[in-house]
Amino acid sequence: MSEAWIIDACRTPRGIGKKGKGALADEHPQHLGAAVLKALAERNSLKTEEIDDIIFGTSNQRGQQSGDLARMAALDAGYDVRASGMTLDRFCGSGISSVNIAAANIMSGMEDLCIGGGTEMMSTFGQGGGSPFLDNDNLRLRAVHPQPHQGICADAIATLEGIDREALDQLAVVSQQRADYAIKHGHFDKSLITVYKTDGTIALDHEEFPRPQTTLEGLSQLKPSFEAMADYPLDDAGTTYRKMILQKYPDLKIKHMHHAGNSSGVVDGAAAVLLASPGYAKANGMKPRARIVGMCNMGDSPTLMLNAPVPAARKVLAKAGMSISDIDLFEINEAFSVVTEKFIRDLDLDRNKVNVNGGSMALGHPIGATGSMLIGTVIDELERTDKQFGLVTMCAAGGMAPAIIVERM
């Protein structure tokens, strides 16, 4: 079986995901996808007619994000019509899965040049309506696997694990501090691209979401975000998210601890990762930055929803024949503070190896794009610090987590 090499990775800055406030909120999602695809082509002198496939993650496939965003973005970027594209949805894990599938196609020997990535416009999430339930009103499924709102899941996990709010807030402050340092010292510069409007003016060239002034004292004053939501009646039957949790954990008294400061930010953004077979890379003078060492997918409790990253990390390490001590850097998406805190505690990790440039609590989480962003981030950091192995994973709705291990070359 062939190896899959990562040649390059790039991403947009994250724009605040709110109409009238975010710099990217008025852009078409295909424009964001086109921006990273165009950057990859220009940076690597790609023969786009030779690209076998472009695989993008987009979770909210409604409105302007419906249809095959990958194909439309490629056409919008000026790619040759022979460069095919597909779009997938593994919720938050989509941006890792898109890269993993692209890599698997190359490793199988069936393809030689692929792009994995993702785009998400969270500023348009409210458009198109839809059910408040992840199961889209499948009552038969709900009776077996109730799946409440992720924020309430985060509070439930923190309660079950005995993780207090101060620990969650402290991790959020660290995320802001690390992101601020990384931005000021250019740690993201290699991957970051500028997004231009149709008229050629700059739409966004910097991270828009971080709040470096965040303090532990300030966060302690914030009201929990999901307490009222937990008891809001969602249908005529009086279903609430709290009742859905209690269906599986009847004695659980949820302590509500998550809020805007220790949860991932709502943002817009896109990312893309260029992969090639060794034979194609050598024949076309491409210098690899990393190789794929291992990939996996993992499922866990749909009701708690956010607990799969730890078993996913263990599974991908086993597949790669590696141990925790072999990994130099971890990127675990900060969907909610408890996800990262539990990951660190369960795997007994050195905190100085985890999200060293901050995470989604500071930078934001453009759902379908984040995984691809994190892969680029960990490769940049491995290069910057002359380290070897990085592991990336993240929770996804439905109780899932994809994972990937890369080795710097």
C-alpha cells in the first residue's frame, strides 16, 4: 500500500459568524472554498486537470451551503473541469474525515493527487429552519438514543467527571493566551491566506474572533449558557434536552458550567490540505511536509455525544503501533472546555503538548472546516519546533470522533 504525503495546507482567517458583524458573513460559502483552493493551486503550481478528487466537509448543508460545495468551489477557483469534487458531513469531524478519505484513496493506489478540506459559514446557520433535534424527529431512534444539545452534553460530562467550572474557565484563559501569543509571533502565518471580495478588496486577512483580554475573573462572572435551554419545551409533548439526558442518566443532577467564554466560538472559515502519492510528488518536484501515519473513526455514547476523542486517540495509536509518549503535539478541538480537559486527564497528557497555539475557544470553530485547519496547524508547529509526530482528533455530533496521526518529513 502506498503512502499519502501532505504537500501543503492553508486556511482562511476565522471571521465572526454573525451577519452584520463578521467580515466574511456576506461572502458566499463557495467563495471561501474557492479562496483556499486557489491558494493551494498558486502556491504549488498545480496542474488542476490532474487532481483526482476534492473532498470537502460541510456540516450544515442548507441554503447556500447545499449541493456539492467542493465541486462548485473548485469551479469558482478556476480549476480545470476535470478536477472532480464531493462534499461530506460528519458534523464537527468533517474536516478530518475529508482529509482521511483523500489520504485513503491515495494509499489504496487508486488516486495520486487529492485535496481534503472544508468550509462552514456559521453566520448562515439559522437559515433554512429544521428540527431542534439531531435525530430530525425520528422518534423511534430517539427512544433508543436520545441526543440532546451539545452544550448540555458538555455540562453533563463535566458533572459526571467531577470537573469544576474553575478548571474549565482556566483552560479557556490558557487558550486565549496561547492564541494571542501564536498570532503575535506568526505561528499561523504559513497556512493563513487573505480572503478577497469579488471586487478585489480585502474581506479578511487576520483572525477576527480572539479576545486576548480574557481573564479568569471575567469568565467567572458569565452566566451559564445552557441552563435555561435545558428545560425549554421543544415540542407539544414537552420534550426537553434535560429530559433526554435523564432518559439515560436518571439520577444525574447537571451542574451548568459552560458559557460563551469556555465554549467554541461561532465563526466562518475554510481550509484545504493537498495530498499526493510519493510517485506523483517525486515526478512533479513536490516536497512533502508530512506523511499520514494512521487514521481511524470511533463512536461512543450518542447521548453524551462528546466523549469519543479519547477512544479515538487510543484506537489510532494502536493502528499506528505507537504509544502516547511517541506523540509530540496534540490538537484536540475545543468544542467545549470539558472535551479538552477530559482528554488531557484521561490520557495523562503533558499540557504543554496540547493545543499549544490555542484552540477553538479562542479562535472559533467553523464546523466542517476545523479539522482540516487543525491538521495544518499541527504540521506548521511540528516544523516550527523541529518535532516529529502530531495527533489530531475532535468530537462530532452523534457521539463520534475521527482521528489522524501525521509525521513531519
